[in-house]
Amino acid sequence: MFQVKVPATSANLGPGFDCMGLAVKLYNYFKAEENDKLEFYLKGTYTANIPTDQNNLLWKTACILWERIGFSPKPLKLTFESHVPPARGLGSSSTAVVAGLMIANAVAGYPLERFDLLKIATEIEGHPDNVTPAIYGGITLTIMNENSLLPRVLTKNPLFKAVVVIPDLLVETEKAREILPSSVSRKDVIFNSSRVGLLVDAFINQEYNLLSIATQDKIHQNQRASLIPGMPEALASAVRSGAYGAALSGSGPTLLAFCSSGSAQPVGENMQKALADNFIESTCLTLDIDSDGAVLTKI
Ligand code: HSE
């Protein structure tokens, strides 16, 4: 009936806490087929602990959309092919939320626009920084404005690679948010807001040399360092090895570095070494930016 391909995403990009993000060419695939009962099939690399009942995130999300539009839930055979590691700061739960909304909308005959899906996805996630790039692709900035959202796609085809170093440890977003202080100083607000401006400038004008300063943050990364041994050293080593800039990916533990094609390998290796020095094993992927966002096809 329908297949949805949803990209992994990296949120924050340093100072853009809860508002900036990008999509990368690493995907989860979801298939929905008509069926007489609700059934789930799991495939791919990361299938452990995914509920195969009414508690499945894709299904729960689909039901939320159907309830909003007054459509009676339809039993489906759902197949999930997972390539995005969960609880690593690469937006794996956003892929399920976005897929659930796109499938539910398609099953109901497409009553909602992409922007409506973004609004519901943001309500479910609590912040738009993963779901906006997951839906629209590219590098995005999303402004939450009273009861609405203003999503902006800054660029779809930047001229750099995203090197992602994925530590072999799990960080639950909820815990990584609880650890943050509830208020920040005016000095740190100025530090971050000036760098978000610079980040937008760097991406739009392709001035990637600005990224070493533009990816700096004062309000969440170091506060989360206790969850990711070796993180500050790995981020510093990325820039020393030739990355344009580097940041914690979402709430971690994955680390993201912006690199030219030539610097991707040494940057990845040195970040991994900095983690290994702290007894953390990791996997490194060099990825291009996804420019399409989630794509639904009729099968
Ligand atoms: N902006 C969120 C955070 C991303 O850093 O907590 C979580 O995926």
C-alpha cells in the first residue's frame, strides 16, 4: 500500500538548542499494507526493544492523527526496517513519528498538508529540531511562535560531509534533558544567540570556515559531558584534525563533525581515538546531507 523512507537527523548543531537540525542520508523504512488485524514485522539492524503492539510509536502516532481528523483506525500490517541506531541522538524516534503521520494521512486520503504533519510531530516530540529536517530535508531552523511554527530550510545541498561518530552507549533524551539546569545566564544566552546567527550565515553563504566558532555552545553540551566520556576531547580533536566545526548530535551520545571530503577520514579517526582513550568504542559514518526529507511512495 505505502512505503515511507525517513532520514536520520542531527539536532542542535551546537548552539541551536531545540531549533536547528539537519537530515542525513541514513534511513529508516516503514511499510504499511492493508490487513484484517494489526501486525508488525521488524527488519534491519536495530530491532531490539521495539514494541510490536498498540504501544508501537508509529502506530500510536498514526492513531493520534486519525483521532484529530475523526477517522476510524484501520488495522494494518506494518513492516519496519531499521538502520538508524536508537537512543544515540540521530532522531530515530522522529523517524517513527514522521512515518506514522505520513502513513495515517495517506490511509485517510491525504486530508493534511506537510506543515500540518510538522505541527503534530512537534507536539508529540516536544521540540521541532529533529522532525523539521526529517520532513523537509536539508539544514533547518524552526521558530516556535505562540501556537504555530515557522520552519525554514536554510540549505539543501551544502558542500560538506557530515561525519557522525556513534559511541557504543545509549543516552535517553529524557535523561539528557533532565540533567540541564532550568535557567541560563544572560552571558550564555548572548554567547549562543550570536553563534546561531553566525551558523545561519555560514550555511547560507557557504562560509564553512566560520563553523568552528559557530558550532560553539554554552547551554547544553558541556552540561551533558558526564553522560559521554571523552566528548569534549573528541569535539576538540575534530577541529584540530581539520573539521570545519563539530557538535554533540541532539542529546547525544553521537558526535557530528562538518568536514570537507578530504578531512572526513582523519577527523573521524581522531574523534574515535579520543573516545577510545576514555574506554568508549564507537562507529564512524561519513554521510551526505539528505535534501528530500521523508518520502512516501504508493506500492
Ligand atoms: N534538542 C533536543 C535536545 C534534541 O538536545 O534535548 C533531542 O533529540
